[in-house]
Amino acid sequence: MVESIPQSFSRVLRRLGKNLPNLFKKRIRHLIVISGNDPERLGTLAARTILYYERHAKKLATVNKLQALYIYHDEFDDANYMRDVFEKIVKEKSSITEVKYAVYETSEKFLGSTFDVLIMDLTKDLKPNDLGRLIGIVRGGGLVIMLTPNWHEWDNFMTIFKRNLAVPQYPNPRHIFIKWIKRKLLGHKGIAIYDADKLRVIKNFELLSEEAIEKPREITFPKKPLFPIVVYKQALTQDQVNVIKLLENLYEKPKKGKKKVVLITADRGRGKSCAVGIGVVGLIHLLSKIKPKVRILVTAPSPTNVQSLMMLAKQTLKEMGYDYNEYKRGGNVIELRGDKFSIEYWEPINIPKLRGDIVVVDEAAGIHVPMLYRIWRSHSRLVFSTTIHGYEGAGRGFSVRFLKRVKEDPNTILYTYEMTEPIRYSIDDPIEKWQFDALLLDAEPAELDEEDIKAIEEQRFEYVKYEPEYLFSPKGENELRQLFGIYVLAHYRNEPDDLGMIADAPHHIVRAVKLPSGKIVCALQIANEGPIDHDMAIELLKGGKIPGNIIPDRFLKHLRIKEFAQTRGWRIVRIATHPEVQGKGIGTWALSKVIEEARELGLDWVGAGFGVNEQLLRFWLKSGFYPVHISPDRNPISGEYTVLVIHPISKTTREIIEAANREFKLKILYSLPINYRDLEVEVAWLFLNYGPDILDKDISLKEIFSLIQLDRLWTYCNGPMTFEAAADLMIKLAKIYWMMPKKRRPKLSKFHEYILVAKVLQGRSWEEAAEVTRVKVKDVQNETRNIACIFIEREGYGMDREPGISMKEYELITSLFI
């Protein structure tokens, strides 16, 4: 085993050694890239770097122990060998470094943890989300070590991330993202790069000066706090103290009809979740004096997001002498339960249905805005915390869309605080600057001026076709930042992996709408999908899987029309308009250009999938997109059903899509009382009213109702019979109504149609139906009866006839039952 250190590498270590006093004083970090194809040499140099760092850290920081995390892919022999080389040297030579070894699949569990050293084995993969998650766990004065393939070969290296981007029709990914990362590594301070194959220094650390050493942190506790002072002593920064103090406002319950909301925003690594975890225990302490049991409900996009909150809650509970039991799921803490309290994690979709004293929504930017509205409406004391810039999701979109409405609500008392001080390192840390720049965590759309607004009003737009190579080049980077900034603000979930996908996914393309000023106001990411070969199509029809090709996959599995496999189309992955100018027709104009380009290229369709709400659905329908599929369940995070819509281009595809839309409407008619009883009435109404008629012939009630059923319907119309006694007839009537051609339907108002959806087909209570139609219960009941009368009169079934039928008249209709 080679353990010697090349002279060239010693130069890097010596520069690190010279900088270490300032790293600790200024609480900033360094990053070293060791590249090469020899796993033994990489493992050795990484271990020697740790030992060198350890010797200096012992002298400078008087530390007793160093914590390191080594993360790698254990499915590769050479990665395991490199880890073994590293581990052997560190075990034999180190006196104070404790190393944890983990695989990337478990990286989320380290969020909220703090390490002195992070060793990332990137020789097999570079997944953008891993950079987003892990870099921030290293404290000020710490070191990040990246082990990579040969520096000059790394660009074209087939990583796991790239391999997973390939689809059958496009098997060769692009090689852009790593080239981008390399450029950013070369361009930022605090980073050294070493070529272990050629034994040469590509870039060394800059020598740090003694100037601008960060002042020691001073924390001032409130003079008259409601929470015990031991609660405040868990805080590490003044920002955390201020957040904890803000949470004291939730102790007193708001007056009836009012709400109290605490909003905390921060860049990643500011300790917001930890501060909330500490403050929640302070609230438990106070509320348990006036309540037999205090229930804190916590939600986030996933349980991993709340582990920092749970960790600090546990720490604070212990400091205050509270006993509790801890419950886990999948390795994550999901509940802390004591005799007089519980802190419980639930998926966002469940929170509106539960009752709690305080509701905490962590990483709120990762939750779709309509779900945030539902959570806000259903509780009176809430905490929303969100990352402004970070891999979890972008907080500005949350602020622009959700917070605006909360601020405008006269019945909501809002307390806001933005945290700026990093927990683990200095605000001037060069590695955070590199991370934000490389992953576009701080991307923002362009600022629009009066000339831009005028151009938008006059629709002076340019449709731009971007090449990823240009966007990720120095020349195109500004436009990439604008594009990604729009995605960040418009979408509830935006991750570094999305950036990597734009760069390297071979079937993805980027389009935009640009103003005369050069500013981008609409960004589109599009995936090429189809055709699917015959054998694969048969496998999909049997339930098989295929990478990418989301629309062909769902279409074949649920609509079953085999010819669709032969078509080619574009799936719009994301379309986002600059938040300052939404609702001005920009997105519709962009869609028209996409369809026009697809037609010129000879494609068969353009489609999209999205979490459905009325506003979004109307946007797609306005541009001629047909709904063809809806998921059977709501997304547990967004709380929305996912819908696929398709705009047909070729004649053959139009016939297929129209047939699919008819089948989709039939599915909705028969599924509303089962899977979609809680589907928004406006959405269901749009589904049923858009697209071609289900049947092309008129339907008479006498064709599908027996005479007894007709007489019962006549009786319900005339009053003696209740709706509940005639419910079977009204369900049949509602289905008939939407099956028959639009021109042949009885003249029902939109209000009547809403009643048919909400009360008859979904089976909602009278109170629920009254709420969604915004009228009194009595009015809904009367108009439901009137619907029956409209049908009876249309059939010429006389209102003044003698009730009842004789056996001689009796007919049993068997030709068509609905």
C-alpha cells in the first residue's frame, strides 16, 4: 500500500496548513479536489490530508475529537477498495478523528448534522442534489475533500446520474454539467485542485490574510422571556434567539375567527428548523400548564426535512427534564411523545384533517401553494419556515404566492423574521459562495422596468430555442440564471438535480420567451417522448416500465390504445412565467409557439402533466389540450391529483386523443363517488364539459328508465318523494346528461351542473354541496328537484297525469343500464 505523499501534493497541504489558523479564526472552510484513476492513491492522499488537518487542528483549535463523514457508492469494487485504503491509514495513524462511513442513498439523514471533514467519493457519480445536501454539513474551519476521476477525463465520464437520464430513444447523455462544475471549482476562492495521476497542482489555495477576522459571536437573551432561560441557552446564534422569542407569540390563543402565523425565512444552513424545534418545546412547557395534553403537528415535504427540528426538540426536552418516547419510521423520527405532550410528523395532506394546538410547516417552499392554503385555513396558530435559497426548494415562490395572500388577510396576525447568520460557518464562507454559484441556489429572474412592461402589453416577444452548451457557457450563464430563477419562483419544488437534467438529459430541450431588452419572461423545459417499439409497447400494456416517456407510458397503461405507441411528441416538463407578469398571456403565447414548432418538426402531439387546480386546468384547456388521465390518489405533498393533458397535432393522433378524452370523461362519471369524491367541483365540471361528446346520438329517458323509474322520478319532481329516495334515479340522470350530445342536452344552468357534480355524482352532504355552490342548503335542495322536473318536462311526461302505472303498462328496460 502506497503511503508516501508526492512533493507536489505537499505544496497543497503546506498552503492548507498556512491557512488553517485563519480558517478557524474566520470560521470559513476550504475544499480540495483530488482527481485520478488510481483508487489506492486517491484513498491514500485523502487519508494523509485528514492526518495533516488533524495535527494542525489539535494545535490551533485545542480540539479533543474531529468528526468526519466519508460517503461513497458501495456497489463498486474499486470504491470499496479506496475506502478500505483510506480507513486503514486513518485507523492506524489518527488519534482524534472519528470517521462515519455512509452511502449516498442515506445522505438525507445527515441533514442537520455537523462534521469537521467531509470526504465525497465522486469517482462513480456526481449527483447535483448530493452537493446541495452535503456541503453545508461542514462547520467553519472544516475541510471538504472531493475524490474524482481524472480531471481531464471527468467531463465525459459516464456517472450514475447521467446514465439514469438516458432513455431508449436517446441513449447517450450530454456531458455538460461536470464541465460547468469544473469551471466553477477553478473560478472560486478557497478551493485547491490536484491531479493525482500526473502528480501536479492544477490550482492551489490562495494565501489568506489576517484581516477581517470574524468577531466572536455575542448572544443576548431576552430580559423578560416567557420561556425558561434554559430554552434560550440551546440557541447558537442571535438569529435563533430572536426566532425563539417570536414563537412566544403563539402561547396566547388568538381570538375567535383570528389566526396567528409566524413566518421564518432563511438561506440554507441558518438553523431555522433547529430554532423552531427549540421554541416548540418552550410552547409545550407553557401550554402544558393550562392544558391536559399539548399536541404539536409538524409537516414538511418528507420526514427527513424535520429531523433537525426533532433533534433540537429532543435536546431541549432533555435539558428541561421531560421524559418522552421516540417513534421512528424508515430511520426518521416521526413522533416524540410524553405524558402531557406530543410532537408528531404528518404528511401535508393529513394536516387539515387533524386538530393540533400548534402547526409547524417546515420547508414550506417544498409544498404546493394550494395545500399551504388548506393548512393555513384549517388551524389558528401556525409556524411556516422556509429556505430562501437551497436544495430543498425555493422560498421566494412561497413568499410571492402564498405569503401575499396571508398578509392581505385581515384576520391573520403575521410575525415575520429572516435569518441571515449561518450556524456552522461565517457569512463570508467561500465554499458556500461556490455552492450557491455552481448550483444556482441564488438564481433570480431579471428585474423588469417600465419599458419591459410596455413590451409585454404590446406582446413584443421573441421565441428562443436554447442549446444547453450555450446556457452553461460563460456567454450564456446570465440567461441560464434568469431561466432557472423563473423556475425557482414559479415552482414549489426546484432542486439541483433539475439543473443537472437541463444540462445532460439527452431528450430535454429548453425554450424561452424573451423581451426586446433581452430579459426572459417565460421559461420552458421540454422532453422528447416516443415512439415506443412494438415489443416494449406490449410490455407497457402488461404493466412493464420504461425510462422517461411518461405520457406514452401512462397513455398505454390507462387508455390502452396501441397506436399511440407509434407517435412522437413533446412533454412540457415545466413552463413558468416571471411572477411579476403572470396572467398577461405570456404562457399562452409561449404554448402556441411550442405547438407551432412541434408541427413544423412533424411531431404528433404536445402534452403535459401537472397537479390539477381550476386555474391551471383552464390555462391548458384554453390552448386546446385534452385531459386524458388523472391519478387515482392525491399527491401526499401537494394534495393535488396529477392530470395528463395532450394537444393533438396530426390527424391520426387527434382521433386517438378524442377517443381517449371520451373514455376519460366516462371514467370521471363513474369514479367521482369513489376515487374523486373530494375533487374540486370546478375541476370535475371542466373535465366533463370539455372535449368531444361521449355519444353522438340523443338519449331518451324512456330508453334507459323503466316505467316504474320514470314514475318515481315524476313523483320526486312533484314533491312527495325525497332526494334520498330518488338518489339512484338522479345518479342515472346525471350520467345521461353528460353522455348525450351537448346540443341535445336539457337546458341546465352552470349552477345546476355544479349540483349534479357535487350532490349527485360525488355524493356530498347538503351542507357541503351548499358550500361549494355558495348558496343556502334549501336552495340546493329545491334546485336539485327542479333538475328532475326539467328532464320530466323534456320527455313530455305530463305533470297532470295520474300517478302510478298498471302491470299492463309495465316495461323493464334492459337494453342500456347506466
